[in-house]
Amino acid sequence: MTDDAQHFDIALVGSGSANSLPGPELAGSSIVQIDRGVGPRGVFGGTCLNLGCIPTKMFVHTANLAHTPAISGRFGLSQQLRHVDWLAIRDRIFGRIDPISDGGEQYRRDHPDNANLTLLRGTARFTGPKTLEVTAAADTDGPRTRRITADTIVLGAGSRPELPPIPGLAEAQPHTSDTIMRIPELPASLAILGSGVIAVEMAHIFASLGVEVTLIARRDRVLRGADPEISARLTEILDARLHLEKNLDVASVQRTADGVELRGPRDGGEAVVRAQELLVAVGRRPNSDLLDVAAAGIDTAANGRVLVDPYQRVLSGGEVLEGVWALGDLSSPFQLKHVANHELRIVRHNLLHPEQLRRSDTMPIPSGVFTSPQVAWVGLTADQAREQGRSIRVARQDYSAIAYGWAMEDETGFASIVVDAETTEILGAHIIGPEATTLIQILIQAMSTGQSARDIAETQYWIHPAMPELIENALLQVI
């Protein structure tokens, strides 16, 4: 390490949503951007682009097409999935994504717009409140270790897959969402440890492509973060479609000659799951430990999430740590790209206009799950609203009761909308079924702009017959 630290006006850690911070407004500031990359390849551009939202949804769309023959019989059709070219699927997706990642890094290094920016590829960790030590990636030219100081530090270091401390798990070399989408060939069978968003999306992808999937849930339902009725319905659907191991708390994992073997107690005995490959999808952990935020006195939640105030200022001892900001998966309990993007815009505004600080917590935050069927929700469940002492009305509308639902022969999907009993303010919405992630946007917009159920149900024409009638008919029940 050199004796002298290199000083910058702004130190920016990360290349996901944080990558949008530099711009014309900060052209007069010296900026160092430090990025360790994501996944085993350490690629530039963050999780969403490279390992998360975008590639997974490209796989999901392919899976939806592959799954069509399995449900065509209900429409009087006979279809067959004859062949799955995994390499063609994989390379089509990453053949589009990888050049974007590479181009983004090249732009930061070489474009005249970034004359005030120094890009360092490596891992940053705090050695003091405004001091970072950067350990360069092994293939990086120049000093192996550098010391950086800055007047302002913006942390957008993201998160990574969690690997639970199960005996034998690490030694079994399981896949995570970082690696599973780039495997060289499809396994005959895949065990998925987990039952949340990533787990159920990956279960849909690989089951649709002909892999024998076993989904392992610690409790009796999948997607337990969703409304209980929707969670129960998705559990029922997945139980009928693939191997669903419920109430199995895996106690050991072993790599065998034939693949992997997972064991755990259940019903007074021992359950055993065998598969050719294993995907661990039990959640993601913030990268605060890699940053060693404790060395800067930064507060964290029990799960490692960096604590910030509503203006995205980092907290230390419960007080604002001046000049240090955080955003995205590192600090937000909502791992959603648009949340991270919004928080980045808030950080940029507040950096440039410290006398006119804006809050980041002014809009309802939705969730979308691209399994089959899709699941989406925003706001409170009925139980949560009642716990808050609200007097409510709850509408429940089945897809099977609207004309387009008849066209789709959908017998399992429904929408549930929670409103204030007097004002019809929309408190929450929960949908399971085709295009749930699109349909819920009507209600997200209403909640964000202050429109009540009465406002949007009666002051516009609705296309007929179309899927938004699911929302219209539900709203008509509670106004």
C-alpha cells in the first residue's frame, strides 16, 4: 500500500443503480468509482442487468413459451415440446446482456464525459469514517492496494446470494442465482433450496424446460412474504406441478457420485432429496460486511442492511453520518431496481441541493414474482390493515368470473383489494394469475396519486372484454 491516500470529492462504490450518479451536474467534482463487479466473473453493471431482473425475465418468457404445450389441452389443442436448446437460450440472453455490461465499463473508462472520473475495479472496505482501502482485482494493472479518502461517499454496493450454514453445503458447491443461468447444459434434475421469490421463479424456468425440479420449503407454504391466501394458492399450484417438499429443514448436504443429497428431519423420521444439481435460493445478503462498515461506525440492521434516514443519509449511533449516503440493496429492505433508481435520484438531488432535501419514502413499493402463475402485491394485507385499527372492505375477484378469464380457462387466479371502508382509499392489492405484474400497476398508480377505489372505478371506461376488468369488477364491490 502506498503511504499517501488519494483524495477525491466523491467516492462512489458500486456500478448498479449507483452508476447513474455521475453526470453533467457533477462534472466539476473529482469522482472515484470503485466496483468489485458481481457474480463469479466480476462483471460491471450490477445485479439487475447481469444476474437478476433482466436475464431472469428473459428466461421466464422462454419458459412461458415452453410451458404452453403442457396447458394446451384445455383449449382443445394438442402441442408438444420437442426440443430444448439450452445453449441457444442461454447465449441469446447473455449475448445481449454481456455487451451492455462491457460497454458500460468501457464508457466509464474512456469516454470524454468521464474526464473527472477514475474507475477502480476492486473491493473497497472502510478503514475509517471517510477512508477506504481498495484491493484491486487480480487482473488489474497498477497498485494492488490503494487508500482513498473523499469528502462525500455514496454506497451502492448491492447484495449477494446467501449461503446458509448447513453442514456440507459449501463443500457440495451448489449453484446460486449468480451461476445457474450460465451452466453449460441442463441437468436432468434440480433441487432448489428455498421457497421465496428467486426459488419459485427458477422452479418455473427449469421445470418448463424439462428439468425434474424439487422445491424444498422449510415451512408449509411457498412465498410466505405474500398475502397468506395467495401464498397458499401458489403452494397448491406448485405442489401439483413439481416435487414440493414442505416442512423440510435441511440439516446436511453431500455431493455424491450421482449429484447431491440433502437430508433433514421430518415427521419423526428423516427425509432425503436427491438431484443431479442443487440451487440455493434462500435470499440475498447486503454487502456491508465486505465494506467493513463497522470500521466507519456505520449502523446496520440484524441482517446487515446499512441503516439510513428518509433522505438516504447513513446513520452512525442513530445520528446522521455527514457526507455518507447509501442506496439500493445495501440499505433498502425492498430489493427492487426501481427503488434503487429512485433512491439514487434522491441522493443526487440531496447532494446538489442540501438546503432542499427530499425524502425517498413517499411512494408505495410493489412486489412482482414472475413464476407461473405470476404474483404481485402492493400495500397492506387485510390482516395488516385490521392490525392497524383500520375499518376496511375487501374485494375478491376471480379470473374465472370475467370474460377474458373464460378465454384463458383460468380457474385458479384472483385479485384481492383492501380499501378503507369509509373513504375507499386503496390500502393494498394482491393478485395471482396471468399478467398479475401488469394488472397491479393500475392500483399502484392510484395509491401513488391519491386516487380512491371510487375514483378509478367510476370515472373511466374500461376495455371490454379485457383483463383489466378483473380490477374493475373488484373495485365495484367496495365502492
